[in-house]
Amino acid sequence: MGLRVELLGLSAALVACEAIAATPNEPDPTRLAYEIEDAPTPEKLEQAAPAIAQVPVDSASDDVTSFAPSWRMPAPTSGQLPRWIQHPTVARETIEQLALRYGVQAQSIREWNNMTAEEQPHPWRPQPLRIRARRAPPPRQALDHAVAPGDTWGSIARRYGVDYRNLRAWNVSELGRELDPDEHVKIWVDPVVFNAIVHDKPANDRAAQVRPGAHGVGTPQAGSLIAGVQIPPGEGYELRFPKSAYGTTFAVRQTVAALDRFVASTAHPHPLSVGTMSRQRGGEIGSHLSHQTGRDLDIRLPLRAEVPQALNPTPRRVAWSVTWELVHAFAQTKSVQVIFLDYDSQRRLYKAAKATGASEQQLDAMLQFPRGSGASLGLIRHSPGHEGHIHVRFSCGPAEPECGSL
């Protein structure tokens, strides 16, 4: 049985998220309550939603792009921001997710909807929430997937860029916990994420090894990784913890590009030791304070060629000029938010970089040193516990509407 895709809620979901009151000033509460009361309910919206497209696809392939002609990214809603919208929740959606999605504070959403300090929407029943949105990505869309032999909750979830736990929650009451061929699974996709999957165009063969759709939800210190993708094998580096080498599509592709650039431009004879990124589903990992959303990566400082590579990377053993090439390779991706490295280690890196001919302008742009460990300057910043490795944090990717930074 092939894959059947049915866009159930395109125009209706856009209506559900249309502006309730567009004004830069605080709204009149009486008018706001009246307009929200008159808004269509989620049930009425779903009943009114037309079937947009049904396209057969080879179920043996995990390639969603083959039905790209049937998918149309919803047009952005017009109107001035911030503005009031009504958001009908879907199962397992949290206030924290919505806060990131619409660029507001979680507590504000709770106050606007008379919710208690820790209250969440009903776990499965749709709940309309009023939100004064500062940004307006399109709401989730409902798709219908015909289960093929070999399909699992996990494989379907990865294909559409959703959390497998959410996928099961959306369907378990009708289908049970096990899937059978020819059953139909309802999937609430994020249009921003799904559009990136459908129209994915890897820059090269190496990027093509990294599946689209992996994205982070939340902040590096409090979040999760959806449909996480593992750093692929490559020349010049080794994965020290393969089960913790998962990240977002954006971060992993940028990592591969940086590592390949480093290997091509550096004559270092030993492979780099690539450490922790995230678990496949993100969340807390060991003693790390971050690494929860698939865009933090640890890399052990490279040792001098003549030093036994099993030794710890003490300052005298580290190949600082090689380390400069490494951080420069990551900086060249233009997708790194910050690199953490102990301030005293930065001093040694500064000297090595200067010896290789780095200009003062390059040094200022790259290093916090010598302007003090508290200076908000340079791509590389001090953080305790980063004497023997660099910690690279990537920016949120372009298809991560619920990614946050602290």
C-alpha cells in the first residue's frame, strides 16, 4: 500500500490563527472577549476543511519529497505584529512550545487565558488559546498517512519531522499501540518543518547523508530533539559517543561542513575526537547543563602529533595552531552562535593564532581574550570546565520555529 497524503486543514487552520484584533496598543478586553467568543471552534474548522490532495507514493522509500507537487506552504497571514490570534491546540502541545513559536513569554500566555502558573493545555482535547503574537508562523496542518508494511511509529515520525510520542498520542485511541498495514495515521505537521523536508536541497553529497526534518524544541538547557539525526562517519574524525552524537539537520550539516573543511586544510595526522552532541530525542544528558536540543557539540582539543593520543589534553600537549584551524573552520560556516573555551586556554590559542599570521581584526572577532573572561566579545567565550575541549553551539536553524536561546 502506498503513501496517501491528504492536507486536511490548510485554509481552515489559517482561519484559526487569523488576527482577532490588529492594533499596536493594548486591546479593549470587552471587544477581545467578544471576538474570541465568535471565533470558529476547532471542531467546526475541521468539518469545514476541504481535502486538498491525495498522491500515491512508493512506500518503500523514506523520501517525502516525491509528493512535493501536492504540498503548498501556507502563505503568511497579513497584518501588523504584535496582534491577537486564536490558537487551537493539538495533543501534547505545551505552553512553552507556543511561547517560543509566537515569540512571547510562557507566563503571558497563561495570564491571557486565566491559567495557573504551571498549567498546560488539555493533553488531547483541543483548547483555543488567545495569544498576542510577536511572530506568526503558520499553524500545524493535519496530514493522513496510509500505513505500509514495515512502518513504525518512529519511522513515520522521522519521515514527517514529528515526535513519535506525539504521533502515537494523536492516534492511539483509534488505532491502539500497534500499527497494521492500510490503517490511516493522522499527523499534525509543522508547516515550516515539513516544507523544509519536502523541498530539501542538500548542498552536496555529504549534506545529503544528513536526513532533513530533525529540529530542536526549546532551549539548549531545557528542550528536546525531534527526529534527531546522527553525525555521519567521515574522514579525519571519530565519534567518541555514537549514541550521543545526534543533532538537528541544520547543526549536523554545518558540523560535517566544518569538519570536512578542517580535514582538507590541515595536515594533522590524527583523527579528531568528536564528543557529545545530544541523544536521539534530546533532553538531559549526563552532567551536561545543555546539549538538550541537538545544537551543542563537544570536540576534544587536538594533541600534538608526537604526543600519545590517549593522554589527556593538558595545555602543553595540545596542538594550539591546529586548534586555531579547527575553530576557524567552524566560524566559516557562519552558523555558530558561540564557542566555549576556558579563558586561560584562549590565551594559548591567541598566541598560536598570532604566530600563524592571524590579524588583530581576526583575533578580536574570534577570541574574548585578552579583554577579560566576562567580556561579551568574540565568538569564543570563557566557560568553566572547558579546558580540554571546545563546546560549539550552533544557531537555531531556518526550519526550527520552536527553537529558543538563553
